[in-house]
Amino acid sequence: MQERRRLSSLFFQRLTVAGLIILQTVLIIYTVVSRSRSSQLFGILMTVISFFVALHIASQPRKTTYKVTWIFLILTFPLFGGLMYLLLYLQTSKKRLRSAFLSKETLYRLRCCPGDAMNQLCEQAPEHLQLVRYLQDHAGYPVYSGTQTRHLSPGEAAFPIILEELEKAENYIFLEFFIVQEGVMWNSILTILKRKAAQGVKVRLLYDDIGCFLLLPREYPQALRKYGIECITFNPFRPLLTATQNNRDHRKVLIIDGKTAFTGGINLSDEYINVYEKHGYWKDSCLLLHGKAAWSLTMTFLEMWQICSGQKESPKVFFPPELNSADCSDGFVQPFADSPIDEEYVSEYVFLQMIHNAKDYLYINTPYLAINETMMTALSLASKSGVDVRIVTPHIWDKKIVHMTTRSYYKELLNAGVRVYEYTPGFMHSKLMVSDDSSAVIGTINLDFRSLYLHFECGVLLRNSAAVMEAKEDFLRTLNDCHRITPADCKGSVLTSLKTAALRLLAPLM
């Protein structure tokens, strides 16, 4: 019954879009064929409306690539494009979400407690100061010492360590994931969560409703509450065309007692640990933090929980006092998060700074590659300046159109000297950028428009940490299972070129 209801909701949404397309087609045919005065007036009205909507888009502080895409659609399909834009962007629901995130009742400005490593970094690694200062002073995410790091890959290597750390929980376990699906992985974790909840450990699960749309029953949160597990869904799906349905919680965070945290590409589903083959062999990774920096991800989770649940609570009750005395020499660690609600493109700025700062090499894993001209220029300039830039994407795709879009960028990158590879055994889902044996970013962020501008994401900037070299070594091992793309792989017919141009134009909407 629940499955039928979810499918009905999805059908209703697609029917709405199909209806708009059919209406658009009928009205265009009517305007072209009919010579009546009403059809002429209708054509003039649509032209005027399209002009003003396009003018409104041009005046907005959005990325130029988005503006070009929407203006093209609106001027080409004045009714359909205009209505889609109005439905998606001029609604009070998104304004309410924005207000909730920026209100004084959230934890928005409380993340900076207790970052402690800025002065130490200035003395030991001043070459990294620019990006670290941006994240701490402007975005509000402090830099920490006193944190041990491990890069864990693939998923089946990370899984037993996740279970081991969960068993150590004494006070609370927080989980925030895009996808949760019943199977070996989730059932093993759930067994521990039930037992811990029965022992008095506070357990909270936050998952994205669209990410789990066909994977979990609608009443799943109520079922978990019977075991003492607090559970809520992020941005519940409604069969309406709304802007907020585009803004998904793509984060993957697991926190134990505020002093241990995992984040990365791995969701709570069996394909991530290769229990079964979904798109060939699934190559993924995650980062394990022990120590002070885990608190920053804890604060990020508590912020999202407060927004989604409406609960008002002090983060101080979750702070583990022993963190104040934590001490280790594993470099500098700076967790950060990104939100589509503000106009601060934190993830994009982090990646651009990483690219600009690279001197020797820059290695990138990403499942999707759909970037704007700014990012493309930065990668090309780095390569032309002598930096060894290498990018690994999947060979076996999960979304055909998105994979075709990814391949549309290959030729331009190759012309700039960038080395592009496809991971041949299966699907590359790892999200990684590592540079110069000193810096890395590991998290949930893909190099595409959705991750950079539409989704809630998180990542960790690492400086001189153990995980940096672990990530580099894993990347180089992965190249043994990759096909290096050559100019011959990028050749195609005129039709292919036209298809590529269309995909690049529509990439911001994918």
C-alpha cells in the first residue's frame, strides 16, 4: 500500500510536468496556425511575460550559467519555461526554509566554538592560511588540531570500522544520510542502534525523503521510534513543483559522542559496501575523524536537526569535556558544510582555492562532472601552468544523461593538458581532491551543479594530516583500474556535437 502511494505521488508530479509540456505544445500550434485576433494577442502576451521573467532572472545574484540556461528555456518555450521558473523560484516555501536557517534560534553562528588552531597554523603552515581563514572567519567553520584522521576506501573496508566505533558509543549517536536502505549494511547498524538506545544512548537518524523515496516505508520514522530511536525526514516529498524539492540533504555524517565522526561518499545501503553489484564494482571512500574536529560535524548535524524537528536545545549539553584536553599532531582539520539557502558557495570556493593553490599535482575523484566556466578555466589554467591535473570519473554510469554530460567536458580538458580517466570496473562514487602531499578535501560533494549549488553538502579540508597521503596513495592505486581518455575517445559526428552542446546548456538543471 505504501509503495503504491509513493508511486502515485511520483506519477502525479510527472503528470503535472507532462501536462505543462502538452499545454505548451497546443498553445504554440494554436498561435502559429490560428489567425484570430485572440491568438495574436496571446502571442504578444507570452512574449511580454517571457521578456520580463528573463529580465528578472538576469537581475538575480545567481550563477551566470543558471541564468543563461533559464533565459534560453523561457525565450524558447515562453509558457512552459516561464511557468516552471515561477513555480520553482517564486514561492514562500523556500523563503520559510531560508528564514529558518538564518534565524537567531538556530545554531548558525555557534559553530566556531571551540576552534583553536588558527594561531598554530599561522606559525606552522602559513602557505595554507588563505583558504583556512575564509572557512573560519567568513563561512564560520573553525580549523582544529588535536584530531586524528584516516581515509577509508573502499566501502567494505570502512564498514567494519564503522561498526566497531558504534559499539563504543556511551552518550549519543547521530546519523544524517541521503540514502538508507534495508539490507546487510543498514540492518547491521540498526541492530547496534537498537541495543544502544535500550542502554540509554541517545540515537538520532535524519534521512532525506527523496533519497529514500522508494527505499523505506512512509511510516519508517514511527517504526524506529518504537525502539527508542529518534527519526525524522528532511524536506518530505510532496507531489508539487516546488523549489524546496530541488534542495536535498546530500550529506553523509555519522557522529559518536561528539568526538568520533565519519563523512564521505558512503550511504547506508548494500551497494556501497559491494554486498551486491549495482553498477559494477562500487568504488567509494570516507573519512574517519577522532578528536576535536568531530565536534564541528556534530554542530552541523544539530543545526539541521533543529531546523527539521523544531526542537530547541543547547548544543552545550552534547559537548564532550574530554575534547578540551585532546592532543595529537595529525595536522590541521577543518570540517565545513554548504547550504543552497544562502548565496555563499562554500564548496565551490574551497575547490577553486585548492585548484589555484596547487603547485605540483591535483588529483580528483568525482562520480559526475558538470562544471561552469569558472571551474573549467581554473582546471585548465592549472594544467597549462605545469600542475599535473588528473580526474577520475566512472566508466559504468548510474544516470545515462548525466554520464553523457560528464563526457562532454573531456575534450576541452584534454586540450588543456588535463589527464582524464574512467574507472573501468564499475562506478566511481568517491568524492576526493588531493594536492601536493599536503592538502585534501574529502566529503559528499560532487563536481556538478546540484552538489555545488542545490544540495546541502559537507566536507573536510585537511592540511598535513595522515589522511592526505592515504588518499593520494589510494588514488594512484585506482589508476591501475582506469582507462585513460584520449582525443580519439572524444571524436564524434555532427549530431554528437549538437547533443553535447545541448547537454552542456542544460547541465545546470540535471
